[in-house]
Amino acid sequence: MKLACSLILAVGLAGGYVTETQAQRSAKTSSREIVGTIDSLSGSRLLIRTRTGGRVRVDALAAMAGGRSAVLFVGRAVDVVGTVDTAGVLHAATIWRVKDSPALWPPDR
């Protein structure tokens, strides 16, 4: 009986540790959403021009492989959600088409 209680306590503590580590990890990732026009496209690499004229490098591999990407064409407007790495590349989790008019785009975040 004592062994069973110790085992349950150990499993409970280990589960709490994993949850805390996951929360710390997600706090460190920088989630972003940008909307813009595709300036260039090479494989899964995109260069997006935002409404303000800035450029954002995007790696679309995960979104494409997971079936969470629209068909991509240069000149088309897209909304990209993902995380930014230390080099400033946005790793897309999802990419979808939006209207070509910047006035209709949601704000970047």
C-alpha cells in the first residue's frame, strides 16, 4: 500500500514538472501573425511584404507538410501564423489566402 501511494505521488509530481516545463517553453516562443503579399517564393521559403512595406522571411515547410497552407503564388495576399526564431524567420504553422486589399487585412500581431 505504501509503495502504491509513493508511486502515485511520484507520477503526480512528474506530471506537474512536465506541465511547468511546457508552459515555460511556450512563454519563450514568439507567436506572430502577419498579413502581406508574397514577394518571392522558392520551395517552402517565402518573402512577404507587409502593409507597411516591411519584409518578413517565412519558412512554410511545416504548414505545407501538415496540409495547413493555401496554394501559394507570387503577388497573392496571405495571412501567416507561426513562431519567430532567433534569426527572425517566421516558421509558419498556418497560411491562408486573404483579400488582396490591405484595407481588409486584420492587424499584424
